[in-house]
Amino acid sequence: MTDTLLKVLFLAVAVFLIYKLIFARKSGLTLMEMHFKDGRMIKHKGKIQDKFEREMRALAKKEKLTCVVRAERSGNVRLHVSANVGDNLTQQIRNLFPFEYYEKVTVDNSKKVG
């Protein structure tokens, strides 16, 4: 009886750990997100640098892109581009993206004790 109980407990813990490792991945803070459909930006959020927005709109219009471009910060800045975009276009988007603009460290003055 105790053998069966230990086996069931072991299996339950193993399934829980596998679930946590695979599905409960914590994503970083979303810095900006741009949604394109048929070459037009249909939705955006976050602070987007003007030059990057202009160049992305031009690239999306030229290539008739339907995708999502998202920048997240989890330690460092990561750029995510939808999987339906080809590798060469993904590389062009990465070349346009201003990583240095988003990697600046900002000091929160509201938490300083005077």
C-alpha cells in the first residue's frame, strides 16, 4: 500500500514539475508591440521610437507584412517577430530595431529616500 502511495506521489510531483517547466514560463515586461496586417499597422502599444516606426511601416508596406513585432525586457531586451515572417525579413527587422534605445537604464527617482 505504501509503495503504491509513494509511486503515485512521485508521479504527481513529476507531472507538476514538467507542467511548470513547460507551460508556466514567465515572460518579460513588454516594452512595445506592433501589429501589421496586409502591410498596414493596425494596432500598437508601448513607446516606439519614431525612426523605427517609420522604417517598419515602410518595410511592412513594401513587403505586405502580416505579423506581430514585440520587444520584451527580461534582463536584456529581446525582439520577437511572428513565425510567419521569413528569416531574411526577420533579420531586416532586427537590423532596424534600436536595441540601445530600450536598453538604457532608467533611474526611478520616486523610490529615493531623501
